[in-house]
Amino acid sequence: MLRNEDLPGLFQAADEAAVGGQRSYLRSYGLRLVLAIVAALFAALSLRVGTQATDLAALGTALAFVCILTLDIGLLSSRPNRTWHEGRALAESAKTLAWKYTVGGDPFDHTLTGQEADTQLIDRTWRLQHSFPEVQLEPTTVATITDRMRELRGCTFVERRQAYLEHRIQSQQRWYAAKSKQHRRRGQRLRAIALMLEIAGIAAALAKAFDAINFDLAGVVAASIAGIAAWTSARQDDRVAAAYATTSNELALVGETIRTAGETNWGAAVSDAEEVINREHALWRASHVE
């Protein structure tokens, strides 16, 4: 078994950077959408106090927009979404190299001596790291070739094939299947919320038309619907759910190929399997390029 903590230091550093970038971007983007709704709410109200009849609601609107502007400047300067997308691509590429080395896939097949395989992996990892100059990597103390990677590479062919099948192919298949269902459920919830808001918007507009309320509640609802649409666009749940479902089914077929692969065609079989996984990563990365 090759766990994430057994993978090279480059994977650990890029993975931490990607997770941090994702968390920062989604939090900031979500807060921005909430503030836009708050601004619309204040804009729909009027609360005048004092002898100068200062409208506190208008001040609230201005403050909300100042906060939105501050968040936008922060997102433009730090670009956490870039760190998220590029960091994830780097981490997954490093993981692919590690698995190929560990189980003897191309170009690290067992015709190479241990030193030759090590040199190739170090050289490719070096070039991979420098092909993502914009990723601010987190510090790491993990080696490029961990003890567990060396240990598994030294196992028999049957042991390596079984480890790759169970802990790479089948593990990834389960991950993609579970994530596909998760994204599909989230997409359905967001659509249901948007539908309820649209009904609420109709009710709010009719209520104002018949003087049941005297403020623009429909405008607040419209801002909420726009926020839900923007959040849906940022998450891309439906597209991701479909892509992950496709990849999980492709990996089921790949698993059968790996299960029956012989030692003579093993290197190519591993390379083809990793290509299926990397194709999904490439499509995901391309869909998030700004």
C-alpha cells in the first residue's frame, strides 16, 4: 500500500498549497456573494436618524461594497484560485510519477538498475517542479523517494500488480464515484434553492404591487438568485459530476486490464492507466483556466 504520506515531498508540498488555495478562494468568493446580498438588502431599506436625516441603510450598502472591493483586491493580488488549480495539477503529476516508479511502469520499468530508476525519477521530478513556477509550495521534509516507495518497488511483480490494482486504480475509482455523487447532490440542492428563490421573488414582487410591503424585497431575492448562479458557476458541480462518473467507469475497465496484465507489457499497462487519470486532471485544469 502507498498512502499519501508515503508519496514524494513534492506531492506533499503541492497538495498542501492546493488545499490552502482552494479553501482561501472559496471562502473569499462565498463571502463576496453574501456581501452582495447584504448590499442589496440595505439598498432596499431606508433608516434615517439624527437631525441631518442620515440614511444608515445607505451607509450599510456603502460599507458592504467597500468590503466586496477589499475582497476583490485580495483575490486579484494573491490569486488563491491559481494556487488551487496549478497546485492540484502539480500534486497529481507528482503522484503519477511516484506510482510509475514504485510499480515499475514506463519509463521506470525493471530493466533499469535501481540507481538508473532513481536518477530518472529525480530528474523528472526536478523538471516537473520547475514547470509550475507560479505555485508557492509549502515547505516539506519528505524525501523525493520515500522508504515505502523503494520497498514496494522491490516486491515481486505479482505483489506490485496487486498493490497498484487495489491502492491506485480501485482506490481512485471509488474516489471518483463518491465525488461524482457528492457533486450531483450539491448541484441538485443549489437548483432547488434557486427554484424556491424564484418563487419567493414572484411573491415579493406581487406583495409590493399590492402594497403589502413598501420596500424592494424582490431586488434582494434577485441578488440572491444571482449569487446562487455565481456560486454554481464557480463550483461547476454538474460538469464535475459527469466527468467524475465517466472516469470512474473508465477506471473499472482499466482495472480489468491491470488485473490480467503480464510482466512483459506491464510498463505500458501502467502508463495507459495513468493516462486515464491524467486526462481527467487535464480537463479539470483546463475548465478552471481564467
